[in-house]
Amino acid sequence: MLPRFIYRSIKINHVLSRNLSTTQRNDFRVTVVGAVGGIGAPLTLLLKLQPDLVTELNVQDLVKWTPGVALDISHINTAVKVKAFTGAEQLRESLKGADIVVIPGGVPRKPGMTRDDLFGANAGVVRDVAVACAETCPDALINIITNPVNSVVPVFCEVMRKAGKLNPSKIFGISTLDLVRSSTFVANLKGLDPGKVVVHSVGGHSGISIVPLLSQCQPSVTLTPDEVKTLTNNIQQAGTNVVKAKVGAGSAQLAMAFAGARFAFNLLRAKKGESNIVECAFTLNNSHGTKYFSSRLLLGKNGIEKDLGLGKLSDFESECIKKAIEAIKKNVAKGEQFVK
């Protein structure tokens, strides 16, 4: 069984939530689209390890060895039932009855590439999955990991809008890795346990659009202006640094799988009936100076219950958010134009 911290979420008062509603569901089906790739495979493994939250796990990918990966994972002795779906022709079948759809599929970054460079390859992937979801599981909660998140989330939403099935409270661009990195980097700097440090990250999920709210770190830490600037830059460039360090062998896959699993687990906990679960995600909200923005969200059984806003910002964070908004607007326009 996984340690509790992997799906730990912070209550509004920053205490681990264990409050349950009187009515609970325990039979959740999760579909992973792109389940055999560098992110998808470890993410699927983590989902298989949580029978308290996942009942059925649908493993979908285009490659012919998808059944082999599903068979391999199915041998892990948990009660989660695993089923394989191969090729685009089985995509819709894999989505039937899904409570949550996780989308890590797409082309990973290589040295010299930004997340935005991936748009040409990955926008079509997300569009096709969105069309299938609109037809097959319009009420599912959608977790989009595929990059560039700032542009492909608008692609997904516009497809759903055209199909008359758009519900912004159910579509999430996963920026959890920025929170995970922020917590780790602060903890390493201050000699703290990373599992006990919480730093929310808002804005978007690419370069300067990533804004870690270091002033709201819990527990509170004292950071000099230079430390804040250095940490912020390191968090914004963390993905690029991993790509460089792997010298062409992939992007941030394992940490992203962990972050994607954490968000999925918290969403499942909310669907199960736990209360006061807060995460950050990139969503269609029209409330932060741009159509799409990643902010602190209160999760519930049907997705987003409430946008909790940004809290009190430092002057540096306010300036960073202004820059983030301008970058996000361009990213969003690119995604929307693709669907038109």
C-alpha cells in the first residue's frame, strides 16, 4: 500500500482531511489514455496500488504491446481490476463508464524544446481524446497531463463546448508537479522534511506562467529576496533541467507520474465523500484576468466546488502573476485557434 503522503491534500485550515460524508462511493473506474508511455506506465502502476480508491483500471494506448503492460501490472496483488485497450479503435470502449480519465499521452520534450514546442504534435492527440470523451463519458472528471497544458486544456474545453458537453468544473490541467517541486526545493533549502512542506503554485504550467506562492509556505519559512527569486526560477526551469540531464532520453516522467497520481487520488477522495480537499489545477474559470488559470480549488464529488483564489500575495508574487497572465493569454489563444 502506498504511503499516505502520496495523496495527501491540505484542508482549508492546512490539516490533513479525513472527514467523510455519510454517503460514500467505493467503485471507481479510472481510464488512463496513453498508459504505456514514460509517464503513463508508472502512473498506472501507482493507480494499481490503491484499491481503496480505484476499483477498475482501464489501460489504453496506441502501441501493440499495451496488453502486455496491462498484464504485467495486473499481476500485482491488489484488488484493482486491470483491462487493456489497444489502438484508436478501442479508445471509446476504454472510456465507457469512466469516473476519471487521466491523459498523459503525447510526445515528450527533448533537449532544446519548450513545452510550447510540443503543441503541434500533442494538440491533435488531446482533440481526438476530447471528441471521444464528449461522445462516451461527458460526465467524467478529466485530468490532462499532456503538454503544453496551458494550450491543450483550451483545446479539450473547446471541443467539449462545440459538442454541447462542456462543464468547466470537471476538466483539469494537472500542474501538481509544480507544487511538488516547490515543496521539495523549499524543504531542501531549509533542511525540512519535504513531505511536511506545502507550497501552492498558481498561474500555469510552463516557464514564467508558473508562480510558486512561497510567501504562503506551510510551515512558514523566512526567505531572503534573493532566495525567493532563485527558488522561483529553479521551480520554473525544473522541467527543462530534467530534460537536459536526461540528454534526450525523456522528460520529467517519474515525478510527473507521482504528481498525476496524487491529483487523481485527491479527486477520488473527494468523489468518495471526503471534505475540505484542496488542490491546484489549470482550469477554465475567467476569474484571474484570463480565461484559464491555475489556482487553489476546493474539490468535491462533481469536480470543482469552489475557487479559493490566491490568498495574500507578496509584491514579487503579484508581479510574477502579471507576467504569467500575459503568457497564459497567448497559450490559450493558440489552443482555441487550433479548434476553430
